[in-house]
Amino acid sequence: MAYLLDANVFISAKRLHYGLDFCPAFWDWLVRTHRAGNLFSIEKVGDELAAGQDELAQWADNLGEGFFLKPDAATLPAFNTVTTWVNGQPNYSPAAKSTFLQVADYYLVAQALAGRHTVI
């Protein structure tokens, strides 16, 4: 099973303990693990990182095609399942539901629900 990383994994690593210049081994490990077919992220996370317009955005851009997965046919039915579940939650405000359905977490959950990846 492959793992999907959320944006906060990259952002927190860069900001807190594994700066790109301080601990390049962490970032090299991410690349090696991806090349072994065990680690990915999704297009929406790539978009979030790119929006930062910093060294992390540049690092992510250098990964090339294949690291940040686009939704595929297997994921599409999961979007409906996740949407139905979120909208059925009585304790979530309409604003919270709307926000969730527009951000990367929605896509991460759907991809994991499609059964091929685990979200970290």
C-alpha cells in the first residue's frame, strides 16, 4: 500500500525540524520512497505548496510528474461518498462543510476511500 502525504507534512517539516537546507536527508528520503512506489501526494496538495512561492514550492515543482496524483476514474465514485457523508453531519456548520469540500483534504479522503492509498 502506498501513502499519501497532506500539505501539512511538507510545510511542518520545512518550518519545524527538517528544513530543506538543514536536513536534506529527509527530503531525499521522500523522493526515494516515492520512486519505490510507496509515497505520493495529490494534485491539490501540490497546488497548495506552489501557492507558497518559496523554496518548498520549488522543491515540489522539481519532483515532476507522478508525485502529485490527479483524481482518476477509481477515485470519482469516492467523491460522492465523501460528499454525502460530510453533508449528512449535523454538527458541522454549512460553512465548514463547504470549506472542506473545496480543499485538499476532501481529495485526500476520497483517494484513500478508493482503496489504494493511506493518508498520512
